Amino acid sequence: MKLSIRKDQLNEAIQQVSKASSSRPAIPILGGIKFDVTHQGVTLTASDTDISIQSFIPVENGEFVIARIEKPGSVVLPAKFFVEIVKKLPSDEIEIEVKENHQTWIRSGSTDIQMVGLDPEEFPVLPTVEETETINVPGDLLRSMIRQTVFAASTSEQTPILTGALWSLEDGLLKFVATDRHRLASRSAAVTAPADYRFTNVVISSKTLNELSKLVPDDSTPIDIIVADNQVLFKIGHVLFYSRILDGTYPDTSKIIPQQFKTELVVHTKNLTDAIDRAYLMSREEKTNVVRLVTQEDGTIEISSSSTELGRVTEQLESKEQNGEQLRIAFNSKYMLDTLKVIDSEYMYIGFNGAMSPIIVKPTDHAHSLHIILPYRTTG
Amino acid sequence: MKLSIRKDQLNEAIQQVSKASSSRPAIPILGGIKFDVTHQGVTLTASDTDISIQSFIPVENGEFVIARIEKPGSVVLPAKFFVEIVKKLPSDEIEIEVKENHQTWIRSGSTDIQMVGLDPEEFPVLPTVEETETINVPGDLLRSMIRQTVFAASTSEQTPILTGALWSLEDGLLKFVATDRHRLASRSAAVTAPADYRFTNVVISSKTLNELSKLVPDDSTPIDIIVADNQVLFKIGHVLFYSRILDGTYPDTSKIIPQQFKTELVVHTKNLTDAIDRAYLMSREEKTNVVRLVTQEDGTIEISSSSTELGRVTEQLESKEQNGEQLRIAFNSKYMLDTLKVIDSEYMYIGFNGAMSPIIVKPTDHAHSLHIILPYRTTG
């Protein structure tokens, strides 16, 4: 294997795939990036047990030559050192040559690097994904859907299935749900999908979704998604992103969503966020993050929190609408703030069924998001 | 005590003094900020055992009114919560009122905060510093002198005196020295000082100097420095910064600085920095950070490092001047990089006395900086 390649293009592809290389690999080969060089271009692959990322660098992009291939071949190079050294090389052009025993020479300007390469035959084989049905989502929508749900996933490995987000598709509507049993976030959107195509119980690790999000452009670039038996493949331009589907059955959350409410509020999203943020600072001192919300006869809302050592914060807030019974309820201010941060409309709706029942939070601009927060059961 | 005050000015003063409040105070009062309100303005004070910071907010600044004092008085408020809540208050104006038992009410727009205040009589008294002799240094110079020395101070509490920087003044020349026994950094500058005024063995914690640096403007603002028996006082506009002087005698480092060299190099600072930075990435894998420098007959320099698992980096570098014996030496690449980052001239000088003797590094533009790095004693 021998080639010369432009530093910026190589660096970009390496940064893309390196997210999938293990930082503490069980065996050295899993901490590597595989190079496959043909006369068409260079394919880089990295893989741990959960995700695999592949990026293709063509020899030219129409405007200019990116790589000159002298001899095709393959090698695996240790990712951690390679990721850092490439961007620091002195010349815009990098020569890579693999000699006997996978020994690799890298030359750039006045820098000569000799690297211990690994056998590409030992590198894990990428999952096979049969491309039968494909759904298609614009990049910015996919990023929003991920951002608006994964924060509610569990971080506890005691319930592995809840560390992921549940994806389902029905009637062209893609839906994401995440919950840690204390709160739930859901988001749906109409996507381009084959007629009658549907799936359910596709659960993807929220850590993986955060990594995926970083590789997805925040614009209308179309992202192809292919769901196979135990893998999901995302096609992002020249990048292929494979994620394992988590084992297990995701709990049915549809039944806990109330359809009627005893108290309903419509409030200004930013004003409520700021008020709860200040109450949160005080509630945090007591570790429990408890904040109280009390509706007033005059249509305003009082938000408060207290700490025996520090004191008490009390906030008065106008509501745009207030219907139903007067209410006094306590909840986790951190959970509410997480939710408020992803509500993308100027005013928001909150529905209650008394102090002991789930709180429902929704934007007022559209019906594609729904959040649930369980209240604290406190006295007084 | 009762007043109303502009949020931005109060916030600025609180951010300045809060650096001196303990985040984990031994007694609650040390985690507080003291307010002293008179008809002239508001004085804020925070203090831990090492540093005390005081900031004064006048009632007006000539252009506009900053504070309206209704009733003078004093109180101590818990710093951590107060620092965070102030900037988040909804109105540009904040009312503060202290009632019985130091109970403090803070009002801003629709926010009402009741805080448990502490007794100002229990707050530590500021050190007394007699203002006999004062030296004066421009802010940007003081920041440079700190930045160019403290990185070389020890981080080990086994030798407390070496965790500080040694300050001395003689013939109007202020000098800073820091060393951890493996490397040394020194920087001197002519400053405004009374004739015949001199001091030595003034050792200030490098942590304290880093905090001080953040409060010093990066421009020609004059900073007054007053050295007392066991305290140094810095006057930065409306801010007073008191630092304890470390106990103990700083070792005499003047004798370890060689005056003659067997090998001398002048090299381009940035080119050497980049080459050692790449070699460092490889050397880091071996934990020891060893990099080798070898002079060549043709006047170039070879920089190299190797790791048994990863391979080898070799760099060729032009030298602008090369005098004396040929040399082969090994040193800690991290220490050399730390030094190179603070060398403020395009070309730098390096002097050697063989593979076993201290390496001297200096800028070529001026004679106010001197760095020493001890070599590694390796074979081959």
C-alpha cells in the first residue's frame, strides 16, 4: 500500500470515524483505524462493539485531486496517536507507505514517522445490512428529534433497555421515545418512507445517538436510515454509521399518558424557564431539587424553593391561560429545566391531574412533542 | 442595611471577590461574602486562609448612579448561591434589605429571595498592611511575568516552598523565579520603585498568582504592589488583593546557572515548538516523555522520540546558528514545550554543556527571561 493524500481531507475522515474506535480497547486492533486503499479512493473504518463508522475519501472530487494511489492495500493504524498527529503534520500533503509486517511510513515535510501497523485481516467485519427498505430524514430534523428525546433516557446500567431511545415507524410517522421512569420525552415527525413500511421496538443507545448527531449536518442534507435485524445503518454523504439495536423489549408507555386534565396552564416558555432556573439554584442545595408550583386565584403562578441553610426563592409569573382546579404541586426542577430547554415554541402548555399525577408538558405550536414529568409526593 | 444597586456593577464586584471565598469552607462564614454598606458605597470582601479580595462599588461613577443607600450596615451572605443567582435576576436593579438576625431580603422584578445571612462580626479581619514602600507595575507586564514563570513551580505539597514563585527586588529590577527541581523559569523587569528599596525571599503561591492574574487588566493599567511582613497587597483599581507570603526559605538557584556553554544553538521558536510537539505525542505513550535532540554535521538538528508499541517520530530542523561540540541529549518534551510556549521572540537560544548538564533556553530579543531544563540521563 502506498499513496499520497491531502492532509485536510484525511484529517476530516479520521475525525469522523475515530468516534467508533475504543479509547481503552480490549484488544489492540479495536483501538485502530483500518485503511483500505483502492484506485477509487481510501476507505477508513473504525469499530467498537456498539458502533462502526466508515468514511470514504474519493481520489478526486471533480475540482481537484485528493489522493494519488501508487499501490492499493490495507493496514490498521492505532487511532489515538494517528488522530492527533495528522492535524499537526507540517505539510498539506501526506505520504503513507506500508512495508513488510504492516510497518507503516508516514512522511510530511520534514517529519518522518514509522508506525507499528496491525494486520487488517484481524479487524472486525462490518455488519451486513440488507438494503430493502430505506427511510429518509433531513439532517436538521434528525438532530432535533435526537436532542429533544435522549436527555430523558436512563443513565443507569441496571435497566439497559432504558439507556436507549425507542424508535418506531407507522403510517410514515417516525417516533422517538426516551424515559428513565421519572420523566419521558417523545417526538414524532412525518418522514419519507415506503408505503406500509413499519417497525417498532428499535432501541438505540442514547450515547450512540449523541455521537451520530455530531456527524449529521445541521441542514436539509438527506440522511438515509436502514433498519435491519439487529443493526441500524445511517448514510450521511460519504459516511456510513452502523449502530447496534439494544436487546430487550421497551416498556409500553402509551398507557401512562392522560388525555384529560383537571388543571391546564399556558405560559411563556422563557419566563417559566428563567423562574425555575433561579428556584433550581436554591433547590440544588437540598440535593432533591424540589420546586413548588402554586396557582393563584388572580391567574398568576407562584414558583418557589427553599433550603434550610440558605433561605427561600419565590417567583411570581403571569399565565396566558389558566383553566380548571387550583393546584399546589412539587416536582424535580432539574427534570423540568431539561424539558423546557427543548420546547421549541414561545408559549407552552402544562396539564395536571392533581398533586400526585404525571405532569404533561407540550409546545403550543405543534403536536409532535410530548413530555411527562412525575411529581414529588410531598406534604404541604 | 438597605439599598438598591445596579445588577451589572454588583455582579462584576461579586465575580472579582468570590475567587477568595472557600468552596468547601471549614466554617460557614469563610464561604461567605461580606457586605459593608456606607453612604459612600458598598465594599465586598471575601477571604480564605491564603488570599483576601476586597472590591469597592461607589454610589456613583460620575456618569450615573450605581447604588442608592437607604440605611448603612453590614451582612455576610453565602457566596456560592449568591454568585450564581445575581446574574440571573430578572431586573437591572436589585434591592437588598437586612432585617433582624441578619435575615436578608433580595428583590428584583418578580423575584423575591429570603437569605440566611451571617454575622459580619464573625468575618475574618483583613490583614494590616502598612503602606510604606510601593512598587508599581503595568498590568500587562505583571501578567506576562506571572505566565512566564508559574508553570515551572512544583505541584507537590512535599516541598511547599517550591509551590510558590520567588519574588525579589534590587536596583529597581523585579525578578520572579519558579522551579520544581527539574526545570526553572525566571523573568525580570525594571519597575517603578523607591530608590534603594529592596526585598528578597518573598514567595507567593503559584495558585494565588494565577487567581491574581485573572483580576489584572491586560493593558498598561498601573498595579500598586506593597510587600509587608507576611502579606503582599495588590491594588488593582477598586480591587484590593491580599496574598499570604509562604513560610520558609527559597533555595538559592543562582549557582546552578552556567555562564559558558560547549554547544550553542539558535533556532526558529515556532518550528522547534511544532517539531517537539509532534515528538511529544509519541513520547507521551511511554509516560516518560523522553525526546532526543542530536546536532548534525550539516548544521541541522534531529528531534526524535520512540515508543515500543507505536513506532518512531523523526524531525529534521534547520538551525540559524550552531556553535561548539556536536551533541546528543535527551530531555522531557513536556517541560520543553511548557518553556517554548512562553518564549516571546521569533528565534531562541539554547545552550548545552554535554548530555548530563542543565539545558539553558532564552529568547534572543531580550535578556529578561532564562529557563533551565535538566536533561534525562539515558544510554544511547
